[in-house]
Amino acid sequence: MSPEEKIIKIMDSCLRALENINQGNKRLAIGDLHHAMHKLTAAESLLWAEIEEEENNTS
């Protein structure tokens, strides 16, 4: 999965969290935010890997 796809999933999870908060489902919102945090870490790692690869190819 690309970093861009991960970011879209992060945004979806955050929107679900907001919906859950508005519906009074705070525990579900926490779960959505937890998933978003893990996806964020993965997206960041993928971006760093892409940067490294690009820098190694230009050296």
C-alpha cells in the first residue's frame, strides 16, 4: 500500500472517530484513533523508505 493510500485510510479513521464522538461512542472513537496512529506510523515509514531510495539512486 502506498503512503498516499495509507493517508486516505488515516483520514477515514479520523472521520469515523468524529462521527463516533458525535454519536456518543467514545470507546469506538478511541479505537478509530488508535488505528489512525498505527497507519500514520506506517505511512511515515513508507515515505522515509521512498526518500532513502530516491537519494540512493541519485548518488
